[in-house]
Amino acid sequence: MSGTSLDGVDAVLADFTSTSLSLRQTFFLPYDESLRNQLLVLHHPGNDELHRAAVLSNQLSHLYANAVEGLLKNIDLVAENIGAIGCHGQTIRHCPDLENGYTIQLVNPALLVERTGIAVVADFRSRDIAAGGQGAPLVPAFHQAFFGSVDCHRVIVNIGGIANLTSLEPGNEVIGFDSGPGNLLMDAWCHRHTGQVYDKEGAWAATGQVVPALLKKLLACQFFSLSPPKSTGRDLFNMRWLESNLMGNESPQDVQATLLQLTTQTIADAISNYCPTAKETYLCGGGARNSLLLSSLIKALPGRKVALTNALGVDADWVEGYAFAWLARQTILGLPGNLSAVTGASGARILGAVYQV
């Protein structure tokens, strides 16, 4: 999995061979600055996009292969021991709401097969969009399978570049949607002003104060008032969008504090509006490790348990990688991977394309 945060590649080894499913090994391979910058530029129209996208797809596929090799080396396994690789690819455009909706994740699955000698499942989102859906979020089906409770209404919140939530209410249909920015605006603003790729523990944001007028302008974005199903990405929430809402006289740390509050409030509002009976909220993704964001969410969700998914048996850092391993397994078994009530697709669909060895 390589997500909207553009920090690198999460690789997990998921064992589905027994009734007690397990996450056996993990491996992280960071993006270098050059690759990250090239991917950021490709999110916007520019010259020679087709060539640049193809070249970056190959570069990413080599990086994915390196991550697979590092993962297997750490657990002393070889390619023949692995059933398949589920590879999400790197999203550079996500435009499901257009008349001719589409989503683009960069990866060259054929090259990844050649590099690793392992079958690859890729292109998970396109089939759902073809069926009239948003193509996202796809992780709620995994959340339902792994985190559902027979007697407790739980919400799972993934805070990556974009934040998305899954409502798991016993006896009712699963609800899932993107709530808005997770880390991507905070990361970008922090990098611009401090040179750090993210604000560790929210320490820099803690030195600032929320700017009420700026927060109000950001919350006025139409996306936040849309009803699910809905999904979003850098196509909407990017530095250009942020800059268009700035007065220009705000201190950088105050903007950072306001962005953290934006993430907090949009997650809390989504839970209050669409999951009012939820008693437990479990966080995963990189944002779950931001202690200031965690404490802010606890304050914004009084009377509810707020914890990391570690409490449910899956480390918060690896939930999304685990989810795409599970989605790849669904594809290999010929089983649906989407939830039409979540994405808005016309029905359940088998997702992805399989590239055999």
C-alpha cells in the first residue's frame, strides 16, 4: 500500500491459510524526496504527462518489488511461498463524480510480476467506478470482516492523507465514506515551513493557536456538507485549495494548528452526524500516531471510547496494507471486495485484475 500521504510503501505478509488469520510480517520502504516531488507534480496538469506517468509507474513497481523482497528476507521466505501480491498503486487522480468518472493509480503490474515472480492483483478501484460507485473507500469491507462486533457499535477511522471512516453497527448496513483531509495538508504545510515531511506528534501544531476565521472558511467547503457515499483526494484538498483560503497574515504554526483542528472537527462531525449511537472509535493510519490529534479527537468525542486498532488486534500502522492483502484474496477467490452501500456502486463486484506468473 502506498497512500495519499506519499511517505512510502507499506508491505505486509498476511496469512490466510488457517482459521486464525494473522499478520506475520511488516516492512516499510520510504519514498525519496525526488520521487515524492515528481508524484506531487503529477497530481496537476502538466507537459508530457503520459510519459512521466509511465516512467513513474515503472519506478514505483521497482520500489514495490524491493519492498516485497525486503519483507520476505526478514521472514526467510521465497516467492514460491506466496499466493499473490495485492498492490494498490499510487493514486495521482481520483475523479469518480465526472460524467466519465475515473481513478488512476500508478503501477506496472506486469513489471512487478517479472521482478518478484509472484502473481499480482492490481487496479482495485476501477470496477466499482464502472458500476456507478466512487471506487472508494474500499477498506470498510475489511473493517467489517475483522473489526465488527455483535453487540457494540464501532467506528473505524483511518487517518492517512485523507481520513475515512467505517460505521459498524450490529444489525445495520455498513456505512463508510471519506470525511475529508487527514494528514496531507498538515504534512505539506509542515514540509514547506520546517523542512520536515510531517509534524511528529503534532509538536509544531501545539505551538500555534487555531484561527477561527480560517477554520470557518475551510469548513465551508461543499464536500463536508455532501451526504455519503463520497470520496475525495488531492484533486480537491491540496496546497492550492489551502492557499486560496488564507488571508496571508497568519503565522505558519497557527495555520498548522488550524489544519489539525480541521481534521479533528470533520472526523468528529462525520461520526456525530452518521454514527450517533457509536460507543467506540478505533483509529488507524499515520494520523493515529499524532498524539496531539489523538487527544484532540478524544476531546471532540466525549463519552465515547477512543483508541487505536491495536486494541482490536491489528497494529494501527498496518491496517490498510492488511486490507489490500485481504482484497487481493477476495479477487483470487472470485468474491466481491466492495460494499455497494459504501461506494454507491450498483452492486457487489469482484475487484481488480490478476496478472499471473
